[in-house]
Amino acid sequence: MSTKAKILTISIVVAITVCAVQSVSAQSNATLDRAKVLRAVGDALGMIRWSDIGAGTTRLPAIDIVNTMEFVGSGTSYSSGQTFKTDYHVTLGYNPPAMRVEITRTGSGGGAPQHVIQTVRENFAWNESEIGAGLVLGKGTATPATAALRERLLQLWTLPYGVVKAALVAGEKTTVGTENGSTVMTFPLNSQLAGLTVKATLDAKNFITKVEVRPGNAALANLASETEYSGYADHGEILTDIQSPGRIVQKQGGRTVLDIQIKTWESNNPYLIFPVPPNVKTVANSR
């Protein structure tokens, strides 16, 4: 695990603990509101577990239990004025930050399906001809996709769980307010996504229903997006009380680019790994 990933993980756990146990007298109203909202969202999603071991001062603090997830859905995607029937399979992890999106698209006019596997991990992005391509000599092809790094990382951090984690890491830079009667959280992203700001809108049950990404300069304009989440429930084959969206709608420039209905969302930390193929590392490190 990289040092950066370790620091991120420690920061998330420490931030959740601080939000849970910090005394009211030591906080300003703004900090208290932020802590309450972040805890409420984490609780609504089921991603925070509170220990029932011990009593009083010996009780253990809260921990974030979401690390790896896998979900499957289908629906439609839109590109260059065309509509595609789309099958969508995603595996992801937050320690280290990594995501694999497998997409199969069939055009409305028929024809052979288009199948792509888009993968990202930390500072590396690549496409796979098959899952695990490029790791074993003669088994598939891994094609570096460095230009897609930020776009793919953004998909990970704008999922509801990523929003909570990133807002905690942003600390005092995260602000909480209301717009049109709804609670909203706003915070900057960092590292590879520096220069982007996220605004998340909550519903009355503290579920994240909309995530907007706002670029800070023209060079990042292509990363502006809006994602809507609805139909929260436990979509796991084995129920874990972790709530996940039942529908995901992504928009760019006000136009829908993806509309997916979720079939299953496994949240019980499935075993997932995202090794980086040697040729992808070579290309990235040569830049």
C-alpha cells in the first residue's frame, strides 16, 4: 500500500472518530453542524459502525466499514447522438483508491456489442482487453489511458460513499448549508482532482440524491458533471444494512450520458484487487 493511501485511510478513520467524540464545548456552530451532517449521512448509508464493546470511556469509537464494493446494473447510455442498451459492472475499492468499470453497449440499430473495461488505481489508468489483462505474459492486453485518470477517479469519489470519505478528508474546508429547503455539503477535492469542487444535496432521510462537480478553471471544464442517485435500499444478495442507490443517472452539460438501474450491489467488502500492469507503470512513470 502506498504512503498516500495509508495517510488517506488513517485520515478517514480519525476524522470519523473526531466527529463522534469531540465535545460540543470545543466546537464552533459551523463545525458542529458539519459533524452532525456527516454522521447523519454515514449512518443513513450504513457505512459507519459503532462499537457495543465496553462502557463509558472504554467504548470504542466509530469506524468506516466500507472498503470494497461491487455492483451490477443495466440501462442506457448516450454518445454522439446515439442511444445504447448498456450493461454495467463495477468493482471498486477505497484503500487504495481503485475502480474497474466493465461496459457492454449495443446500439439501437443492432450490430456487434461494444465491450470495454476501464480501470484506474491511484496514479494509473488503463483499459483491459479482459479482466487482469497484461499481468501475465500472453494473457490479454493492457492499454495505458493516462488522459482518463481524473475522469475515472472522479467516478469513484462521487459515489455516495466516496462523497462522505472525501468530505471528511476536506475537514474544515467542507461547508454545510441549505438550498431550496435541502441540506447541501460543499467541499474541494485534492491530489489528482485538485481544482474541482463537489456539491452534494441530501434528502429528508440524509441520503445523497445529487452530486455536482464544478471545475475551478477552464482546463478542467470537461470534468463538470451531475449525478443523481435514487431508490436507496439494501441491494445485496446477502443483506448487510448498507444502503445503496437503485438508480444512477449521470449528466454532462445538462445532457444525460448514463441511466442505470441497479440489480445487485454487494457491500460486504468482497475480495477485490486492482494490480497495475507493468507496461502501464512504465508509461506513467516516464511522464
